[in-house]
Amino acid sequence: MTNQMKIPDDLQWAFQRLIDHLPDPLKDDDHAQQVILTYLKFGNEKLARQRIEIIKTHFREKTVKEASEIQTLLDLHTDGSDMPESDLSEGDSLEFPTG
């Protein structure tokens, strides 16, 4: 939890319970913490939990998209030959020498 954010004493326990429901990479995220605190202050714990479910859904979608993009880049990299023709020196040949 960030030291810069002031959490009212009466919301400390609820805030910590809610933060525990976030995906691990977002538990220390200042923006996510601020959003949760705002929903908790101006709504209630139930409303904050609903917002956490939305955050989790967006996080999963973003993670899947990023993983897909990485896999596409890996596939593009491995689809090419290990040694493109432009990297061959003039003395190198992939053909068998003839007589």
C-alpha cells in the first residue's frame, strides 16, 4: 500500500480486504488502490467489490491480449529459417557442389 494515500481509520480493514481481491500485479498499483478507495468512500464495500470484478476482467483481457501478441511475435520469429539467404556469405552455399 502506498504511503502517500491517506486511508481513513474506519475504512482500513475494508480497504485491505478489498485490495486482497485484486490480481497480484495490481495490489501495489497506486491507481488501482485509489479507485478502490474512492468506491469505498463514496459508495460502499459492495460497490467497491463490483468495481474490483471489472478491474479483474480488464486485467485478464489485457493479459490474454499481451500473451497473444507475444506468441505472434515468437511465431513470426521461428517461422523464418535460422539463416536467411541474406546472411550467407558468398562462399557459403546450401547446394551440393557439382563436379
